[in-house]
Amino acid sequence: MGAVISAIAALASWTVFITVKNPENPKIPKLLRPLLFFIALLMSALFVQQSLGRALVVIPAGEVGVIETMGTVDTTPLTSGVYFLNPLSKVVTYSTRLQDIKETVDTSSKEGLNFNIDVSLQYRLNPEKAGEVFSSLGSEEQQREIIISRFRSLIRENTAKYDLSSIYGDKRAEISGVLVQSMKEQLEPLGFVVEEALMRNVILPENIQKAIQAKVEVEQSNQKKQLELISARRDAERKIIEAQGVADSQRILSQSLTDQIIKLKAIEATQKLAESPNTKVLIMGSGEGNLPIIMSDP
């Protein structure tokens, strides 16, 4: 469009200029000739501005440019910088910064249970393939639509391989890894670099969420009971050990007291025999318990 405007401006300014410069032209009053001459200069300036504007191209940092000249695409991209180009050329710029697509996808599990999942895809354009991307995919909006379509399809394909409990639980990292690899296989040939695919949140239907919550509560209750049982067993074992210690202590003490009582009774009996008038004491060494052996007359 800019080239067309430039051409029209140039043609119009040249026509006006030639007409004004012809003094023999009776159709143009002398009073209008300065005005027409000014219009010719203005259109010439517009032509120059349009030409310079199309010839001077600035590619900002974080972007890459693709040159198209009359339907021919130059596969060598323009990196950030200033360029002077053919005024008939058109430059399309693409961002090479990291892009982040956030989507909520309705999908299903291996059991056929439906749920929604919040996902993110982080990718960027490969600058060296910008020309190919322009030729095959078009604008950034068209690129985004194709990427989202493939991303959604791969999510549904991969979640269908896992149980819902695995998707909701401990398999998220594994599924994300599979998605990254699948998206690389899909997008790298098109000219994109895939950095990450993230499963941010799994949104379950209310009835399924309640069932999972009930299951979790039962498991937590069972774990609590097991811990209580282990604690009770340990308390019982501790009490048994304590009781055994008390019993052993009492047994040892009982045996010690019994021996002392026997000795005391033996001493008392010996004393009574010694006090009897009919008893003759004959000490013949020590008897059991260090007591004297006493013999009495018949």
C-alpha cells in the first residue's frame, strides 16, 4: 500500500509541476499557479518521505525481520539493527522472545472420566527459520492458532493414557515431560523452540472431587489408627518390661528376707534350748547358718 501511495504521489506531483511550469497553458489562471506549485512540492515531499520510510528499516532488539519483495521471500532474516532496503520491499517483523500460552483444556482420563486442566506452553521462534515460518504459517496470530490447536490435541492424547488419580496425584511431572517432548516433535520442524509445558491445575467435577476427598480422608484415618496401634503396642511393651523389673526386684527381696527370717527363728530356738535346765550344750563347730550344734540329755 505504501508503494502505491508513493507512486500516485509522484505521478500527481509531476503532472502538477509540468502543468504549472507551462506558461502557455491558458487553463490555469496565474493566481492559482503558486498554489498548484506548492501542492506539487508537497506531493513530492510525500513521495520522498514514503520512499525513505520504506527504504529505512529498524529492527528492534528481541525481534527478527523477513523481507518480501514482490512476492519473493528472502530466507535470510534481519536481526536487530538499521537497514536500507529496496523501497518496493516489505519487511515483516516477528518476536523472538519467550512466548507463554495459557489454556484451559477439556479432556478425559484413561477411565473415560471428563475433567478440565489448566496448562501453559512456553516457546519461542527460531530466528534462523523466520523466513520459512512467514511462508508457511503467516502472521504471529496465525502461528499462535496452529500452536494452540496442536497443544490441545496432544494434551487430550496424553491424558487418555493415565488414570485420573495419577493425573491428579503423582504423575504430573511425568505427563509434563511427555508433553514437552511431543510438542518439540511437532513444533521444531515448523521453526519453533519449545522450552516447557506445564500442568498448572487439574479441575475435577464436583462429584469426583468429593469422592477423591473421601478416599483421602479414609486413608488418613487408617494411617492415624495404625500410628495409634503402634503407639499402644509400644506402651504395652514398656509396661510389661516395667512390670517384669518390679517382679524380679520383689522376688530377689523376698528371697533375701526369707533367709534372714529363718536365721532369726533358728537363733531364737537355740536360745530357748540353752535356757532349758535339761539341756547340755556341746559346741561341735558350726552348723547351717553358723549356728552351734546343741545336744541334750535324754
